Amino acid sequence: NARILLAGGLAAALVIVVRLVAKLAGALAFGRVSGASWRQSVALGLSLNPAAGVSFVLALSFLGSSAGAALHPMLAVAFSAIALLELLAPLLTRWALGYSGDIAPGPVSRTTGGSA
């Protein structure tokens, strides 16, 4: 059913946005206190998003519990959000590190691993 798919996709997108905003807000709030520049704080907040592997394991272990069966639709949203984060977050991290000046912002060379 397309309506259910759309609702699940929107819920997953909302989870991703809330997660991104929370990590970014935390990095901005405490990065400045610790002496990091504004750009470094933004990059840190954006770079924290690929940590979805642990979320996958936790959601998978919850699925095996008796409460997991009752919350099956919510777990589908969680798995969708995790899958999207695992695909998109490394690209976001690469951009954030280039934005902060910690790495060269150009394309990555396949032979050396550095900037081309």
C-alpha cells in the first residue's frame, strides 16, 4: 500500500532530521565551550550521524523481545532510518570534514586515499 509506504518514509525522515538537529545542537552548544571554532562544531555535529550501526543492533535485539512484536511498525521506521543514515551519513561526514578544513575538500584519490 503506497499510503503506508509514504507514511513510513515520512516518519523515517522525521527521525533522521530530529537526530541530525539534536547532534548538531549538542555539538554547537558544547563545541564553543571547549574552544572549537563554529565551523569545527558544525562539522562535528554533522559527522556524528554515521553511528547507526549500534542502533541497528539494538533495534534488532528489541525485535526478538515480546514487546518488539507489538511495536513492529515502529521498528520498520527505525530500520528505514538506519538504512538511510548508513548510506548518506558517510557522504555527509566527508563534506563536513572538508567544510571544517580538517581535510582537503576535493575528491578522494583511489590510489593514495588523499585528495586528488
